[in-house]
Amino acid sequence: MLSNYRRLFAVPHVLSLLVWSLIARFYTPGLMIAVTFLVEDWTGSYSLAGLVAGAFTLGMALVGPLRGRMADRGGTDTLVLVCGVVFTAGLLVLAWLPGSLWWLSLPLALGTGLFGTPANQVVRALWPRLTHGPERQAIYAAEATTQELLFVFSPILTAGVVAFAGSRWALVMLSLLGLLGAVGFALALRRAGVTGPAPAEPAAGGGPGRRRSLLRRPALVVLLVMCMLMVSGIMGVDMVIVAWSNELEAPHYVMVLASVWALGSLVGGAAVGAMRGRPHLVRRSFAAALGVVVLVPFVPPFTVLPTPLLIAPLLFLSGLAMAPMLAVVMGRLGELAPADRRAEAFGWMASALGAGGAAAGPLAGALIDGFGIAGGVVGAGVLVLAAALLSIFVPEPEPEPEPRGAVPAPQA
């Protein structure tokens, strides 16, 4: 079962690239917490705090494809370093901005977000260059799984610093970790010798249509829309957990239930990464949709549990399908995108995820306000189910040639 991982991490530089890319984006989940506390302290308004936090997300989403094109041309180490330095500087300025000038935080957040780390799209574009077959499946599963650790530990660490030292120092901590990760990731890219452009595939040719927009490729567009719907549904479940806990005036339930859901995703991702079979996009997508829809009968007003903690085992089972679905989507995008434009493709993916995340809050909030906790879960289930239905229209990529004597692997 672990042979995939053993072979994978035996590939030179894979482990260091994965670890440093995760450190470079460690700040992402905790950033919204620190910014919300900081701006709310200044203004007393959660609406304004959400506006500033959303400006960071918007800035990151706007430049995803552009930075992807820059990475595809080479010089990825320089790109990562420049973004890391400017982003750190922006966070430090925001951390020490006088409260009386809070209105400057909005353009500052938008401008700083434009330099958010491109580590995720850079490293995801590298995996097809460094790995093949089962190892490639394992690395995408490993990344989707370990990324869940960020969504567990980054908020915990950020909230702890806010509680003990204040929101300003939480921003300082996140900015320094982002800079450390950017420097380490840039050095890992140099050591691996992958800072240059990816070689073009022979099939890509050099014809005049070669550089046309990736959005003119139907398969990629379907995958991007899938990503947007998928992340909206997943974040909708997060919103439901928060709203349910707030209604019961028991905010500590958020940490328990969110951690259980993330733990299920960790276990699911680790398990599929150890499998040798080729990942099946449609099967995993519908499994994720089922994992969300099955929660509906067990939330108010359909079922009034003595405590939300009783739904924790079901949340764990629901989470089992999340990281596997993310892994297969990332793997399929890497397979369908042209070899010399993969960073751009993952840049579009980052924009789609950002757009889905930005839409999730207002949509889930409106459903919860109008129809209660069950309304939020139903909305999240519909979104993930729509993503699963779209997966039917994603074509299979050309199979890689099997090593001589190898037995074709089943689909997982």
C-alpha cells in the first residue's frame, strides 16, 4: 500500500519541493482570521472586516493566470522571491497601520493580494515533469492531503497568537512565515534545476494557434467550473458549522467539527495516494457529492440533536472523499494542460477557486438566513453535485505508455 509513497519520495527533490511549497502558503488559511480581528478592532464592523479580507482573495484571484504565464516562461525562483518579499512588506505595513487610517487597508489589501504566493500553481505544474504514472497520482494525493494540515494548524496558530499577543503580531507572524517559505521554496527550485520553462510537447507544435487562450479548450473550462462549484460547496459546509455553533452559543464546536471533517479528508487523501489504480474522476466526484448530501437529514430542522458533536462520525466519513476529489481534479488538469503552459492552467485554477470561495460566503449565508442550517447544507450539496455532473464531460487524457511487462492498473 505504501509502495507509491516510497517510490515517490525517492524521486530527487520531490519532498523538499512539497514541504517548502506548503510552508510558503501556510499563511493563507490564517490570514482571514488575523485580518478580520484587526479591522474589526479598528472599525467595530465585521462587514468592513470581511470587505478587507475579501480584497486579499480578490487580488490573488485576479493575477493567477498572469503569474502562471510568467512561471511558464521560466525564472520561477525569482517570481516566488519577488512575490514573497512584496507580500511580506504589505502585511507588515497593514499590521502597523494606525487605526485612524483604516480605510487605507482596503487598497493595501488588494495590492498586497496581487503578490500572494504562486507556490501552489508553480509546484503543481512541476509534478508532471518530475513524476509519472502511480507516482504522479501519489504526489497529487499527498499534496491535497497535506494541504488539509494547513487548514487545521494555520487557523489554530493564528488564533492563538491573536489571543495572547494581538492581531497585529499575528499578521507579523504570518508575514515572516510567508517570507521564510518563499525563500526556502525558491532555493528548492534552484537545487532541483526546474526554474526554466517546461519543454513543449511535440503535439503542441509551433503553429500560430499554439498560444491561444486556454479558456478556448472546453475540457479545461469544464474543470475550472468544477473547481469553482466544488470549493463553494466545501466552504458552504464550513459556514454551516460556524452558523450552527453560533446558534447554540457554543463556538468551541467549530474547532471540533471542522477538525474532524479535515481529519477525514486527511485519511481519505492518504489512502488513495497509496493506491496503484488510475484515479477515476467521475467516481470520486460523486462520492464527494454523496458525502455532503448525506449530512442533510441530520441537521436542524430535520433532526434536532442533543449536541452537534453527535454528527462528528458522519462528518469524518463525509471528509474521506474531499481530498481524493481535489487530488484527481488537480491531476487531470495537469494531464490535459499543455506541458509548457501548466503553470498558467493552475493559475486559472487558483482564480476559479478564489471566485468560488468569494461566492460561498454570501450564498451560504443567504441560504442559512432564509432556510436554516439545513438550507445551507442543501445548497452546499447542490453545488458539489453540480461539479460531479460536470465531471462526466471531462475527457480522459492520453494514457502514458506502460513500462514493458507491466500490468495495466485498475481505476480507483
